[in-house]
Amino acid sequence: MSDWLKWECAFKDGTTINQFDETGFETTFKKVQENIDKVSVFKLVGDGNSYSVSLSKGSISINNTIINFFEDYEDKIFRLIFFKRRLTALYTTSIETDYFLGFQSTVDGKNFKNILRITKEKNYLLSGDCD
């Protein structure tokens, strides 16, 4: 299976939804998008690892190790960044999926993005861009 991580989403009101419920029924990511302003924490889990982004604090967590990007986060609005890329090597039918998880925020007119790239080989690449 090329999708080796599954998502979990916690909302500000304490409710949660998972990509798959206890019966195996898949919830589409559209359910998260429809309530994007209410998301508190978005998490990817699988292969014994977890990766999460806190949209209330502007932080990223890798296996419960928290990376804070802002000391003063109360007045900031953080927007979720989540997408995946399927990669096929030349001359093979092997398909790998890379995940990208993070947030962006506009602070003093500058756009900040902090993105975690997660590959099957467990390479974590953090980027902090501003323009």
C-alpha cells in the first residue's frame, strides 16, 4: 500500500475525526476542509510514528518531540498545510508516497511557512520560509 500514514484531526471544541473509523469506513479529507477554521491539531500516524501540527500554537511534533516556531502565538492565525505526492521510479511499478505537513501564518505582513516532509525512509526536512 502506498498510503502508509493515516490522518487524525482534533477540533477546537474537542471533537475528533479520523481518516478511518472503527469499522474501516473512510472519511474524506473534505470533511476537514469544510471545518478548516475549527481545526486545532492535525496528525499523521503510521509505521509506529506520529507527526502533528498544532494550529493553536504554531508548532510541529515528531513522535511527541515538539518544535515551537513562535514564542508569542496567542494573536496569530495558523493555516494548515497538508498534501501528499505519489512518486513512481522510472522503469518500475513501485509507487511511494511522500507527505507534507505544516502550517503558514502571516506576521507583520510577511508570510511564514513551516513544512515537514515525511518520506518512507524517515527523512524529516523542515523549512521555514518567509517572503
